[in-house]
Amino acid sequence: MTRDAALVVLLIDQPGNAIPADQIIAVLTNLGSPYTDLITPGASPTFPNDTSHLQVLTRLKQEGRLSKLTRRHAKSQISVTVA
């Protein structure tokens, strides 16, 4: 298993990917911090602001796993709040 977060998020973000939200979170939490915060209600981790992270985090928000998603262009970050 790789711990290269950019590669893992890119693989999760492949077109036609039907991985359930629970499995996405399980895979991401194996990457360590800040991904481990995705299982902590109320946590507010920050992630790189790139296309793959945006797609994966937006999907988690659409499925009710995140209550808030904010892109910070100036810092090139995406902040989320775990539901």
C-alpha cells in the first residue's frame, strides 16, 4: 500500500469510480494526518487545493460526510468540516 496522498486521491478520483463514501474515508484515513480527521465529527482539516482533492471532498460533502467545504485560493488549500 502506498502512503503517497496525491497518488491515492488521484486514484480515488478516476472517472466512473463507484467506491462508497465509507470506503473512500477508510482508504484516506490510512494516509495519516490530516486525513485521519475525516472520521472525527466536528474536525476541520485542511487539504491541498487541487482538482482531485476538490472532486473527492465534494463527493464526500454531497454524501453528507462533510458539513462544510471551503476553497482558499490565496493559500491553495481546501478546508472542510466533518459532519
